[in-house]
Amino acid sequence: LNSECARTPSLDRFFTEITDTPPNKVFLLGCGCSIATVPVGQISHFWEIIHMSYASQAPDLIIRDSYPNFYRTVPSAVEYQDVVMGIMNLYDWTRLVIISQLEIEFNLVTEHLQTALVDASKDVSVITFHSFENVGQQPIFTHDLEYRIYFLNMYPKHARRVICAAYQRDEDTYYPRYVFLTLGWYPSKWWMEESAGNDTLVSCSNSQLEEVLDRSLVINIYPTADNEDAPTDVGKTYNEFLSEYRTELNQTSFVESFAAPFAYDALWAFVLAVTKTNLTYPLSEFDNEVKSETITAEIMGTLDGLSFTGLTGEVSFDLRTGTRQQSQPRVMQYRFEFSSDPILIGRIITDNGSDPILMYINNETNDTVWPIIIPFDGSPLTESRTIVLPVFIIMYILATAGVILAVVCAVLNFVFRKRKYIRLTSPNLNYLIVLGCALLVVSVYCYTYPALNENILYGMCIVRAYTQAVGYSLCFGTICAKMWRVYFIFHNPSPNRRTIKDWQLILLVLAACVFDIVYVSLALGLDDYGPVNVPYVESPSDVNEYGIVVDYETLVCNSSASQIWIGFLFFLKFLLQAAAVIFAIRTRKVKIKALNDAKEISVIIYITSVVLTIMVIGVITLDNFRNADAAVFSLGLIVVSTIVLLLLFIPKWYNLYKDPHGENVFERSHSGPSFASGLGHTEHDVNVMKIRIEELEGRLGKYESVTPFNPRRRALSSLNDLSSSLRPGGGRSLTYSPSPLDVTASLPIGLGARLISPSPGPNSPVIKVTNDSGASTMNSTTSEDDSPSKVGLTDGPPQRNGLSTMKIEEEEEVEEDMSSQGRLTFSTEIATSNV
């Protein structure tokens, strides 16, 4: 039935054949186009005619209630969705434009394909047009930056218009920028004017159209023979039929049709069914209504179970729909450098209900199919960025320098740990400070490592979280503990109280570290902490050479509540610093240089507070600025650790260099002229005074061993008497009557070089020390630079030069030295003020 691919002509010719042309018709072959087949198929069964199509693929034709006598030797167009999905799955395409003609043959294809794409979470855009419209004038390419894959679901002449419109819009609208999917049933060379005829709406040449179509894909769901020279059940091989067909075709004005082999198989299907059917009535009696119904039912029963090898492969029909059984759809590609006919590249595989996917055949690969690059679907490309090389190199160099500085501090602390000056700073605790600073610097390696792998980055994030928290507690927790011990000694005098040992402070610091570990573990375990992709805002989006938008992103460790966890942890660290500041202020007047770190601690806390504030602001505002965040945070950690090491250890090394044996360790940190030198006493006067002091200390020691008394009352009494008896002059003894406990009697006026502070005032200290015999005495801590009367504590055995031995026992714990010094300083402050 020649329908001219139109609804009205097909119906006119059908009624003409049925009513006006004898004999009665038992079998109807046609129509080729679905738009003509559908109306005929809806009425042909009223005449008990078996209707079979060789090309119609409209999905509606599977409805048996509407088309009870319909068969076809081609599959349903519904299978196009599997082919398109298989192609998109292979190339990871997620976007597709469907340009569909508003005809029944294409409408359901679009509907089913759109549903399948949406269900697969793919982005689909549908553009429709009527047959009478010029699709080339439709806004097809308005979203060309978003979509690059186009499925042409239409008749060939409209497809030519779309291809021409693409060429006229932009000469770059072809592979690798664009890819078109066309239907496999289009006639050979359908884009050429010789095949399509003259179309005034197409102004492009054949070569221009081929330029756009090159490397486009052809979707073919029509079955085909695996071997075109293999024998068949229809008496001819595929190639033999094709040769005869083309010979006959050359004698007519018709063009070659892809559907010819399917029409040949359709005729053979009916012939074989009639041959194999044991008819109750002969076909000549088909004109009888009752007999025709019986004949049709018997032939259809045979067709339902028929199976034979035709020109197009195995032919059989679905019992429920009359449609040819599904076969593996094929995908072909135009490669005009080789041939104008499409080349078979693969088949669609749908095994065990899995998602369909294109599988290459004939040794095809991605490189042969897409020699330049696999086309993009229009989705913005995402490229991962990480720490830039300059930031990585600079931070690693600085971090390495910080680690080296920490190692140097630890080594020097170990080498000089027995020196009096270092012993007073608690070398065991110094190790914790150095370790804490080293951990802070080590976390910089993790923070600035340019990781692109999620697992590696997650490991780095875990390590840096623990090292930063524990390192900060080790560093500032130890500083705070040391300052608290100094404060406890000098502001809580009690002769009978126990001293605070290093191990007790170490346990306190380790408890703070355990808290940090538990806190960080809870934060990591309870929160969804891990690597996440965020926009790389330091580099804006770009368009690559293929016109595709490229968005940059970077991996960062983050969670929904990470800022809350980090904020609270920083708050705790601020409290720790505040405590250290308080203790530094309260111990700033301690006269022992080795113990008084108030100025250094204050500077450290000030700088680290500013740095921590900047780091907190950076965590909040620079979260997506990977390089800026890494640089600010890492630099802050390096600055904090370096400042701590330099301010705590450099002064100690300098003092150790100036005073290797710690002879002046208990002197005031500043010096001035002594009272004795101000009176002009000679060295002889000073030596006489030293001998007399030794004698008095011996007498006092013997008395104290028998008679307990209050040292503070004794000091006050003696010094008050001495203060009232002093007169200007030189080299003369005092002339008042001493009491039995007066240790200052008969001393020269030059005794001021030992007892009187160089700047008399309420805060001038007098220190009580111990000689070899255990006797108790009071000795000024005043130092006099470049004077023979300068007094200090000696390290080692007593020197018998007339000066009372002032020794710090090497065997005793440094804490006891500090404790004694603190008690004596406190107990003599009032006495010194009266002097």
C-alpha cells in the first residue's frame, strides 16, 4: 500500500483496494511510515485482514486491543531509549537535547526517552516542532553552553534543516564541540540534495552538511544478518537479494530504501504461515464472513509461533504485541574520510536487567571513535585544584626551619641540663615545650600538603587536628604550669609546705593533652567531618578550547558543625593563655633571673593572642580560599612556635654564656652602686667586714641550735638597731650595746655592702642562705658591677675568702632551691624596707 507517508492518502488507497479492486484481500503489506500505518491498522481488522508493516515503529502499534491483526518485521521505537541510554552511560553524558517532530511516530519515543532520562537523574531538554514548521528557525542552540548532544527524532528532510541551521549558526558546531544522534532508518545519503530533493529551506551544500555530520552517531534498532553471505530460509542471501534489488531499482525512478529487506521478510513470513497452516477453508472462500474470520485466526496462530531465518536475521513475533522479537540494537558512525555510509561500531547490551550500555565491536575503541577527545555533553567540567606550588614550598621551608629550631633547643637543653641556670628553668618541662612547638610546626606539613586524593587528605586532616590541639597544650600548658609553680612558691610562703615536683606538673600537662585527644576524637566521631569539594574561588570559571565551561573546585576537610567545635577549642586555648598572663603578672617582681619569665611570657601571649585571633578569622572567612587559608593558618602556627622557642630559650642561652657557672643566678636583674661603695670603703674594709660576718654567723648558728627563735623578729630587731646607729663616715665600728641576739653588733659601717639594698626602699630584698655548718644568715642580693664588693651565690665548695659561703646544693631538687628562695625573700621584705 503506497501511502506517501501521509494519513489521508493511506486511508484513500486502503478503501479503494478493499471496495473497488477485486479479489478480496487476505493480507495487507504496508504502510512504511507510522503516520500512515496507524489509521489503517485501526480499521483493517474489521475486514479480517492480516496487516503487516516492514518499517513502522510507532510505539502505539503494540496495543493489541487497538490493532488486533497487526504485525511488523521491525522492532518498536520504544527501544530507542535503550540505545540512547547505552550511549550516554558509556561516555558518562548527563545532558541531552531531544528535537522531536510532533507526529505519532516520534511523540511516544520522546515521551519514553524523556521519562527514562529523568529516572536516571540525567538532564534533558525537549524542543518540538510541527511538520509544517521550519525547524531550522527554531531556537535550537540557545543553550549551547549547557547542551552539546542532540538527538534528532524526526523525518530526514527536517533533520537536513537542523544540520544546516547548526552549520549556519557557527562553523564550529560539529565534533568535537557537538555530536548529533540520527535515526538508523534514514535512507542512504539522506543529507544530499540528490537523495532528498530540492529543499528551498536548506541552503547548505553537501560538503557543509557532511562537515557537521562527521563523527555523528547513527542509532539503528533494525535487526540485521550477522553474515550477509550466509544462506537463509527465503532462498537468497542478503547480498544476493541486494544485488537483484538494485538492478531492478535502476530501471525505475525510486531510490533505494533500507526497508526493502524487511519488506521481503514480511512477505515470506505470511507465505510461510499460510504454507504451514492447515486451513479449514481454502483462501478462495475468504469472501465469506464466517469463513474469513476462521481463516484469519488460523493464519495468525501460525504467525505467532513462526520463526525462520530471513534476510535480516532471525524473524519471529511477540505473541502479545505482534512486534518482531527484540534483537541487539546497533550503533554506527559517520566517518566521511572513509565512506559516506555509516560504519558499525558497537551494539547495545542489556544483560540481566542491568542498565544498557554500548559495547564496541570490530576492534573499535574510544580512540578510534573519538580521535580528538570524547565529546562533552555541555555540563561544566570540574577540575580539582589544590595548594599552589609557591605556598607549598615556602610553608615547607619555614616548617622545616621551625623543626630544626626545636631540635636545637632540645639538644642544648639536654647538654646544659646540669648547669645551675638551666636547672632552675626545669629542663624536663622544657622538653615538653619544645615538643609542643614541634607538633605545631609538623601540623603545617599536613595543612599545606597538596593532596588531591580524598583518602590522603582525610588522613592529613586527622593528623593535623590532633597535632595542633596536643601541641598547643604541651607548649602553653607547660608554660602556664611553670609560671604557676613560681607563683605558688613566692606568693604562698609556708616553711612546712611540700615542694611541687616536675613530675607533678608533667602529669598536669598530660591531663590537658588527654582532654584534647578526647575532645578531638568526639568532634571527629560525632560530626560528619571529612573531605568535601568546595568551589575553588581563588580561580574563576574558564572556557576551554572546546567551548566548555570549566569550574574549579578543591578538597577541604569540613563538616556541618566544624566551626562550632573549632571555636570552642580556641576558646579553651584563650583561657589557657589568660591564666599564663595572670601568673606572669603576679610573678613579675621575682628577683631570680632564671625564674622570672614574666616579660617574655607577656610578649609571647600578646603575639600569640593576635595570631590566634587572625587564625580564627581566617578559619571562618577563608574556608574556601584554599591557598590563603593554608598560608594564614600555617604561618600563624610557625610564628607561634618560633616566638615561644626564641623568647624562652634565647635569653637563657645568653645568660648561660655570660654566667656559665651560675654565680650570679640569684642577683637582681638590674644593678646599681652599693651603699658601701657610695661611702668610699676600701677593699681592706670590705675584707674585714666579711671576716666579722663569718664570726657572727658562727655565733648565731650555735645559738639557734639550742634556742629556737623567730628569724623574722630577729632580723627586724637587728636591722632596726643597725639603721638607727648608722652614721656617715668610713672604717669605724658601731658604738651601741648589742642584745644577745644582735648579729650586727660591732660591724663596720661598710656592712651596708652586705645588708643594705643599693636603693633603699620597701621592696629591697634580703635573702637568707645556708653555710657549710648549717648556720643561718641574711645576705643582700644586691650586685655591684665592676666592684670588688660584688656578692653572688657560688656553685661548688665554699670559698674560704672571708665571705660567707652561699651555696645551692647540687644534690637537692631545684624546686627546693626555688621554694627556699621564695620563703626567704618573702620573710625578709619587711626587714629590708626598714633598712
